[in-house]
Amino acid sequence: MKALGLFIFLAGMFVFSSGLVFLDLASLPLKKDLYTIDVLGLFNNMFSLDPSTASFQSILSALFILMGCFICFAGLY
């Protein structure tokens, strides 16, 4: 049973950390900052450059982070 809790906790941490990356990439047009590195530039094309769409994607990324927190706490109990 403890192994299942650990697996759920680690899955929650993965969701949380990927949500932070998504939040950073989704909010780039709002910060007027674009990455020039090739790898981050590739991921930058998956997010919108329109400020209204970028704010909606940022809200969804924040909800993704919140969902990761709930999954982490579910793995602890």
C-alpha cells in the first residue's frame, strides 16, 4: 500500500512540475518575453501569442498545478 501512495505522490509531483513549465511557457506573451533557445523555442510554438488566449492558457496551467497538489496530497493518505 505504501508503494502505491509513493507512486501517486510522484505522479502528482510530475503533474505539478510540468504545470509550472506550462505556466511559464503560456505566460510568455503576457511578460513580453520569448525564448530564443532552440528547445524552448520549439515548445514556445505550442502556445498562443495572442494575449487573451495566453491568459486563458495560463489559467489552465495554474489549474494543472492545483490538480498536481491534490494528487500529491492524495498519495500521502
